[in-house]
Amino acid sequence: MTQSKIDPRVLRTRKLIMDSFIELSGKKEFKDITIKDITTEAMINRATFYYHFEDIYDLLEKVLSEVLLVNLNYDFYQNDELNEEAFVHIFKAITNFQTSLSSRCHRGYEETIARIIRDQLEVVFYKMLLKQRNIKEDESLKVTAVLLSWGIYGASVEWRRRSNQISPEAFIQSAVPYILSGIDFRSINE
């Protein structure tokens, strides 16, 4: 019989390592954090670290992915449809995530962070689109999810570039009617 549940001790240790990394990243630049720093902070040995993560870059990616999922409040989006409220919440979560990262100064890892954001958004959008259409799989919806993920990420970069002159909600709300109408300008102007 295959055990489908993961041992809670394994989950606690993984979380301990990730929390230690987050704690250290508040004190040091990512490039200055070593495996030894993490194992000392978490009070574990190197073998335990490598049981859970391939290297420090794998840890960075997993931490960022999980923090982003928490920001996106994944459970909410699994049950919601892709509407104006969802777009605003998703955009706000992405901008909050990027703002919190910029305070930790992960310079040099922008492309990794961008890829993680786009990948997570693509999954969220695809699941929401499938649920909204009540189907199991669709290639055109995968492409749509890719477009939405890159578009929302690009909009968040533009919002940051403008030095946060307006709130994330106000910034994205002006574009949502065009997104939801499929860029059918006739239906917006009527």
C-alpha cells in the first residue's frame, strides 16, 4: 500500500529551512547567504538541507514560489471565476510580492523572479479559465493563460517603473474592461 501523505516531520523541516532562509534574506543579500548560514540558522546539518533542496538556487525558487502562492491566496482563485475582482486581486498580490522582494534586495535575480511570477500566474489563469469554461483541457486556453500571465507581469513592471504613482488597483482597473471584453472595442464603447 502506497502512503500518499507526506510525513509531517519532513514538512516541518522543509518549512524550517525556508523560514530560516527568509529570516537570513532580511539581514543579508542573497549572494552572501551560504548553505552553512542556513543550516546554522535552522539548526540542521548539510545532509538534511540537501535532502530537501538541490542547492541554494533551488531553495530560492521554492521559497519565492510558495510566498507568491500565499500572496495569490491560491484557494480563493481555485474557486473563483476570472472577473474584474479576480484581476484586481491578482495584480495587487503580484505588486505586493514584488514590493516585498525589492526591500530584500535580490538584485541579479530579476529574471528568476519574473519567471516564477509568470509560471505561477499561468497556472492560476489556466485553472480559472478551465473552470469558467467547465472543461478539462484546452490548448487555446493554455495560450490565453500565457498571454495573461506575461501581460499582468508586464503591467506590474510598468506600475513599478512609474514609481507607484497610483495604487495597483487603480492602475489595473482601467485595463480590465478591455481584457474581459477580449479587446472588442465596439462592446466597450456601446
